[in-house]
Amino acid sequence: MRMSEIYAPTLRETPSEAEIISHQLMMKAGLIRKVAAGIYTYLPLGWRSMKKIMQIIREEMDAAGGQELFMPTVHPAELWLESGRWQIYGAELWRVKDRHERDFCLAPTHEEVITNHLRNDIRSYKQLPQRPYQIQTKFRDERRPRFGLMRGREFIMKDLYSFDRDEAGLEVSYQLMHRAYSNIFRRCGLTFRPVEADSGAIGGKGSHEFMALAGSGESEIVYCHNCDYAASDEIAPLVPHGTGRDEELRTRREVETPDCKTVEDVARYLGVASNRMLKSMCYWVLHKDESEEILLALIRGDRQINEIKLKNTLDCLELRFATEEEVRGIGMEPGYCGPVELKKGIRIVADAEAPLMVNHECGGGRKDFHYLDVNFGRDYTADIVADIALVEKGCPCPLCGQPLDSTRGIEVGQIFKLHTKYSSVLGARFVDEQGLEHDMVMGCYGIGVGRTMGAVIEQHHDENGVVWPISVAPYQVCVVPVNDKDQSLMLKAEQIYQALLKRHIEVVLDDRHERPGVKFNDADLLGFPIRLTLGKKTSEYGLVELRLRESGEVRELPIDEAVDSVYAMVQELMAQYE
């Protein structure tokens, strides 16, 4: 391809709306352009990289027994009503009506449609397993689209669904996908880690997220240096640890705490360690039967409530912090909430550490008062005791007990064990050897293709631009003649360009009437892995300069060896990603 013909509108200034480096560089390098909030056009160079990522995905999915198909984006409401997700998916489900006022949605995922197909077409155990997949556009009406391709309202996703006859078959499919995902992200040049994760709106039990490690990532990961444990902080279990367990129970007493609404305020005023305090948080909860309640969640003072865990514990649709008016409605004062002598009928959810705390402090329920020497079982109880704590760096590993470390990551893929969540509701059944009917056992497996490209850039860039791994670079080589007015030089560059094309090398010839500095800057910004420069030494000594974008290594080569050397270098670099 000739640079003069490429539609790559590069920018010299960083767009103000771009918050993270991948968004900034994709805009500056002319890889994408914004159409609306969370909705982007992939321009030619960006789309070439997207297609390469998709090709890697296809190769690994096919090798793992996947069969590609293509399902519609527009889904009838009936299927989602049948699964129960029309009501519970939430505001992110993009609902639309046709001209006849019939309800449809723009698909955020395809469990309902694919399960509907298989329940109609699969009858016998002999037809299982099945692993259909697609690469297709999805829609989620994000409240706050941000970070370019990382959190959009329209995005490209690979989703595969496995259908097996039993749990053993599901485990085989799950492990096949786990290995395939590892291969995909390795071949894309990502440094990543699979971590245990929450299943979220997809449902089911058993899930791993594949996290590309990056400081700009939205997700927190905790992991152990001593063993192989790693998990999203959304689900990592906290090993409970009590406080004051060797003490004799003391008599509860009320103390005045003027203007002390926070744990820090109370700890400072009373001289009490925060791990000897009980934090009480009021939540408004919407249940699946559409009933509402205000409840109290209890957590040790130096911990944070993990709202994902709390939501899963309650198996509810939504939860949020209660307003001050709602808190007063249950007879408590905001900032001074506590479980002692709580108004009858108000439920309490206590973290698993609460019963292990002896002689602790908690809110007194009324303004400017707290209790000291409170104890679970004697002074209050809980309707539910469960792990609802957020695990943070320094907490003990649940496997070996050593302190956990933490990092941030970008979720590029997630795999789920759905079991029979959808097949039982939608009636996707098969007949076994004895003629007995069983629900198909399902899994689903997603990769965000645009997210993957963004994650590659987050990990592979420098102050000059993108540094593409050659496996997903839009072009492998850029040939740069520094003086477009030197016809002899331009002819040599053209000959090398044509020879590389014949060797099936993806090459760009920068034939523009631009200064050398502009050409070099654009080559760095666009991240071509190999740059071959023809300049003064070419004319005088027959030498060309080969420069590797990633390492900055420079070699001078005789011009008659250039094509063979570039070809060999491309093969060597590509082999690193096989």
C-alpha cells in the first residue's frame, strides 16, 4: 500500500476527550473516529489490526472445535422474557420497538438466541457436544461510555457457546476454551493473567476473566507470589480474622461522640483502632419480585463492603446506598447507624468477621452517640452472615495464607460455566442412550475484540506512538525514501516495495511529498514493526537502514540484501507469536 493513498488522518495534538493512552493513540494515529458517545468507526489501519485479531481468534476457536456462524443483532423480546432476563438485565439492555409496537432489543449477548436454535435442532446425545461461535457487533447502553473502545455502547465481540451432555463434558469444553484464550492473547502479544471472576449478568457459577495487566485497567486483581492464586477483587474471598478474641466480654456502654460520623472521626476521638470498630451501612435493595427494602450491612471498620458480593448474597436486582431520608425512615441517624436495638423488621447482613469481633465499637443509632464493648449474639444478631468484604493488597491468600499483592487489569475475555441456567428455562434438552431426557449443560465464552486491540496498545507504546507486535500490526514493514525528488532513490524504493509484495510481506511505501522528519514521526506513531530507510548512504554507498520499532535496533544493509533481510526478519518476529 502506498502511504499517499492510505486513509490515516493522523493528529499532532492529543484529543482532550481521550483519557487513557490507547484512546489517545488510536485517535492520534487515525485508527478510529468517534461517531457518538461510545460509538466509533474503525478506520482502515485500525480495521486491519482488528481483522488480524479476529483471524487469530478464528484459528484458535476452530482448533478447539468451534464452528462459526452469524446470529442477528435484533432479538425479539419473547426470547428474553422466556429466559427472565428482559426484566432483570437492567438499563444496559437497549430496548427498541418496531413499527407495529412490538418489543425487541439490540443484543448485548446471545444466550437466548443460540439456546433457542439448539433446542429446536438437537435431539440426541449423539449430536453433542456443539460449540458454535460468532464474531459480531453487540450493544450495551452504558451509562457512562469512556476510555474509547474499552467501554463503548457498540462493540465487536467473539462469543462461543458450548452445549454438552453433562458436567464432565462442560469441564472439557471449559478447559479447551481456557487454553484457546491463553493462546489467543499470547499470539496478540499481551501480558495477561486468567483470574477467578464474578459471572455478573450472564449468570451461572464458575468463571474466569482474562486480564491484560495495565495500570489504566478498570479492574483490580489480587494475586499471590507464593502460589498460583489470582482473582478479581469482585469475588476474591476474605479469610476472616477476629479482633479481641482473647478478651473477656465487657458490659456494653454508650458514649457521646459529637460530630463524629466516619470511622476515622470516631477512631480519632475515642482512641479506638479501626479494626475494633463495626461499620454499619444502610442499603436500598430491589429484589427480583420487585419488592424493596432498606437493610443494614455490617463490616469491620478497616474493611470495605464489596457490593458485588453483597448483591450476590442477596440475589437481588439492584442495590445502592440509602438516602439520608431513607435512613431516618428506619429510625436511625445518618452517620451513626448501628445494629443495636434496631427497629423491628429491618434485616441485617453481617460480614463473616463480625461474629469474630469481641468488645467492638458501633454506631448508637442516634446523633452524636456510639456504643463501646458491643458483642455479636449478645447485643445484636444478623439475618445473614456471609463474606461481603472487599479483598485488598495485604490480605491473606485464601490458599496459602501469604499476603496478597494487587495490580490493575483490562478485561479482554471471560469464560463462564452456565450449567443449565438457560437450557432448563428454555427447554434445550436431549435424549440419552436410555431414552431419558436431560437439560443440555452449557458454557459461554466471550472476547472483546476492540478491547483486545486497546489493551495491546496500552501495553505496547512509547512516547512516540504505538509499538505494534508484528502479529497484529496493520502493516509489517514501512519503506521510507527520504528524498522524493531523487528519482533514482524513489526507483530503488519502488523496486524493494514490489519485491516485498511478491514475497507476501505486508508493506507500506511512504511515497508522500513530505520531509523525512514527518515520515519518521508517522512511522513511529503508526507503529510499523520494521522501517527500511533509503537515503544519502543508499545513493552514495548502496546501503539501506533497517530499524526495529520495538527495540530501536538499527542495522545497515547492502541494498541488494535488503529484501532477503527484511523477509527473514518478518519471519523471525512472526515466529515469536505462533
